[in-house]
Amino acid sequence: MRRIILLLLLCAAVFILSCEVDNGLGPSRIKITGTVVFTNPERRPSNVEEVRVAATAKTLTEIIKGEVGLSDVYFSTAVNFGQDTAAYEIAMPRGTYPLVGVLWKERNKDWDVKKIIGIYNLNCDNTIDPLTVQLTKEQPVASNVKICTFWP
């Protein structure tokens, strides 16, 4: 009888240890992180309400043609635009993102995907030469993605 009880306890322990525990919603393990550099703060418009980093699977050409809506864009939380640099993080699904940039929103107006003040590229020189960010199963985090901004 003792052996049966011991065997049942052992089976129960193995079963419990083999179960996965769902911890609910937690921090996303798939994301882009980095810094925003505000290069010309003296030119910042006085009507800036908010600044966010955004990533989209659409291309710059599609954005220019107006083929991108806000539902096609993943946003960071608001970025502190009153500093020289600010950290950001965007949680999103795995995929290829040919455009990661910084958008600003005018006070009392809606977001406009054409209000781009910076694009992730190799140089901090205000050129339109975007770098693609890929988030894969093997590499779910793209870190140190630095974006320089240029106020209009």
C-alpha cells in the first residue's frame, strides 16, 4: 500500500512539474528598443502635443502614396521630446519592418503618418535611406535602434 501511495505521489509531482504556468499578460518579448535623438530642438513647433516612435511593414513609397493607415502602424508610448535624447520601446509581432521612424502630433489634431521627423538609418544626416528591422524567432529583439529627428 505504501508503494502505491508513493508511486501516486511521484506521478502527481511529475505531472505538476510538467505543466506550463500561464502568467497572464506580461512584457512582450518581441520588440524594438532604442533612443531618439532630437538634433535641432530650436526648430520644434510650439504646437507639439506628442511624439512617438512608429514601425510599419509598409514601405516609404506606400506611405507617400497614402496607402498606409494608422492600423498599419505599431507605436511606442509617448517619448519625452523636451530632452536631447529619449528612450523608447515598441512591442510588436515578429516580422519585417522596412520603416521605423518618429512621428509628431499637433495639439488638437489627429495623428498623421506623414508627420515623420526621423527615420532609422545609418547616418544621422536627415537623408531618406531607411534601414529594415527584422524580428524573428531567433532574434526577437532589435535593440539600440537610434533615430535622429529633424523638426520641420
